[in-house]
Amino acid sequence: MASRAGKLALRWLLGAVVVSQVAVGPVQAQDIEPGPPGNGVVVTDSGLVLPVREVQDGGFRVTTTCWREGFVSSGTYMGGVDVVLDPGHGGSDYGAIGSNGLSEKDLNLAVAQMAATELRAHGYSVLLTRTTDVRMPVVVRSEIARAVDPYVFVSIHHNGGAVRRSSSPGTETYHQDSNPGSARLAGILYERLRGALSQYDITWRVTDLRGANAVVRRRDGKDLYGILQYTPGLTSVITEAAYLSNPAEARLLADPDAQETEALAIAHGIIQYLTTDSPGSGYNGTIVTSRRLRGGSPSGCVDPPLGTESPSEGAPRHKDAAPGEELSTVEALASHGVLRNTDCGPALFCPDGPVQRWVMAVWLVRTLEPDEPEPIEASRFVDVDPSKWWAPYVDRLAALGITQGCATSPARFCPHGYVRRDQMATFAVRAFQLRGGPGPDYIDTVGNPHTVNIKAATTAGVVDECATDPPRYCPHLPASRAEAAALLHRAANAPATKPQPPSADKKAT
């Protein structure tokens, strides 16, 4: 992986990968056997991300940042997310250090935070393995990822050691050897990162490992890197966007605009992976090595204080909701469990972000029914994985006649698609038995198949127009999470709140 103060240098030599790294202690990371994945994570008030081993009265029994057992009584619990981003290194583990003093640990965190912001703006929930400058062994990082079962897990790094000059970036990505999804994501991220960085006219450094690679150990065929080895069943990738050991690249990477360019490439690559069948490119195949890695272990790691103070009474759960009606609406839904496991980040609601279709399904079913739906073995929609915790909500929404999906032959739900404002009105009418009325005549809903439902929903006061002069509804814009929350809160407090039988209207929604 990327160098650590002289750190890990990957180079091609006699057909094998040679890895050099300063030993940090007698325990070797590659010999660690991670424990069970746990049950979600808790993010403490000081920003520590801790895998939950057990939810207990008064708090959480957790894995500490140094792979010990601890207990915390306050923090934000997250049971599942779409994406986990891992800013490599931290604390006493600096990673590579540029000639300008830029440390890899700080750079990795800055890029991860920017990528998380972009992903959240697109409606995805994101968790960072660390939000502060804290040392965290690889085994804990992987345990965090397994505990929240994301679609993708990306460990962000910057490389060191290359000396060969090039006119284009020496971007490298690493994927799990036996996971086709991991390989595809690595190829997409390689394309995105190399393409984004190629706009900068500097002299780059490269090795023959430029591209998307799998590296396995000769002795047992396992992935060499713990991040990839310890996350079986997850789509995990390591990115090495550029060589921090190259002074020209270090100067570039110190520029916040260049950091944002890299972050956007990672975020948009993840979105491309989740929403398309793009195959990626730059594949170098599988490399077999006899070398051993000894970095990233818990040896010598010192835990920071975990924080055990009780949470303040009456403190809002979501720090990004605007004071007033928006905050009271979000907090009311949260207090009734409607938003559980759908926050976009620790204590974050992302009110302006678009609401994804699977999230809307969860919120609607929880608002309408007191009990959680039963697990399903198979879904009626070909694009819904029945093993995902939210899959039963999607099927229940269909059983209630509130959705027919986004397409037929075969039936698809498009879970990661956005709920449009016209579709939001139809969901509301079907779910809460809203009746038609005269309603306003919007100039932009003429001919829209959801027009009748838009009138019914606006007449009932559960959705709002987007402009008044002249009246407009903006039917094709994505509904924001705040708009969806307001709809649920208003409709749930209206006289009729029982789910409606399947509508004669057979439009896919």
C-alpha cells in the first residue's frame, strides 16, 4: 500500500511484488484473525468510530480503535450505510510524507471527507472509518465495514516509492482477487482517478503496477492486503491516486482544488459502479508474491479516551436539519423510529439531498404500519437483493399497492434511483387515501400522468409547489429528503392514514 515515512514501496522485480516497510511490532497484520462483524457502529461525541459488539442497557460494548474491548454510553448509532470510506493511516502512523511536509494521513482524511460530502449530496449514506487524527489498525477498519454491510468499501491512500517518469498519472487500485464486483469497482475508480488527474500538466511517477491489480500471497492464495482480506462478502477496493513521494505530485496534492478533483473522481466512480454495468479498465490481473506485510497491526497502539458521558437531554439527533419546522419534523420521525438506519451519516439527515426509492419505501412502511415486515427469501423485483435489510420494506410497499416498481418485464424497483416530485405525490395519494379536489393548475404538469395525484396531494397540503408566479410544481425534479419527511409528517397527522388498496392506476412508480 502507500508508503509510511519510507513506507511501503511496491515495485516490479523478477516477476514478484517486493514490499518494504518498517516493522511496528511483533504482531503481524497478515496473521490476525478478525472477530465477528458486530452489530453496527457507534460514533462517539469526539468522533471515534467504534464497531458495536453488543447493545447493552446504558450504552454499547464496542471494539476500541486499537482492537480492544470497551464501553461507551453515548454517541450516534448506525446500523447500516451505502458506502464506507477509509482514510488510511492516522495518529502515529503518518503514511507517506511529501517533501513539502504534507502527510498522507491528513491528505487521505481530507479527500475522504470531500468524497463523502459529494456522495451524500447524491443521496447516499456514508460512514468514514475515522473522522479525526487517530491511529486505527487495519483489522478495526475492516471490522467497521463488516459491521455496517455497505455496498462498497473504499480505502483511500496515496503512494510512495516510484521513480520512473511519466506524462500521465501512475494511479493504482487494488481489488479482491475472488470478487468480480471488487475488480469492476477497481477498474472504474482507476479510470476516474487517472482521467481526473490527467488534466494537470506535471511530471508524474509510475510503476508497472499502474492500473487495477489483485495481489495474493503465494503461501495460501489470500489477498495480501488486510483491508481486502478481512472484508469477505464486501466489495472492497484500495485507491492509490498518485505518488506523494514525488515533489511535483506532493505540491499538487497540497492544493484543495486538486484534492476535490480526486474526491469527486472517487465519489462519481462509486456512483457509476452502483448505477451502471460499466466494466472498468486498466486490469493487470493477479500478482502472486512471497512477501509479508507487517504494518497496520495493533502492536503499540494506544487508545484515546472513549468518552462515557451520557448524552444531553433534549439534544437534537440531527445537527444539519434547519431549526424550525424542518428540524421538528425530522426529530418527530426519528423519535418514532421512521428514520432508523437511513441517516446519511452520523447525526446527519442531509435534508437537501435527494431521497432514494428504497429509503422512501422504508419511511412509508414504517409510517403506515407499527410492525417491521417479515424477512423475505426472494424479491418480486429483480434488482432488489433480498438479503438487504430494507428489501422486505420494498416488497411490503408493493404488497400494499403503493408501488408497482419502476419498470416491468422484468419487474424492477430501481432502489438507488431518486423519487421524483410527481412520483412522491402518487406515493402519498396511494398510501394515505388522499382524495382529489379542484387543486391548482400548474403550468408544468399538463399531460403529466401523475397530474390528478399532484392535485390531490397539494390540495391535502402534504406537498408544496416549487414556485408561485406562475404556479409550478417541478414534477421531474428529485424530491429532497426534507420534502419527503414533511410529506410523511403531514400525511400521518391527517384524518385518513390507512394504506389504500391497489389503485386502478397502473403506472409504474
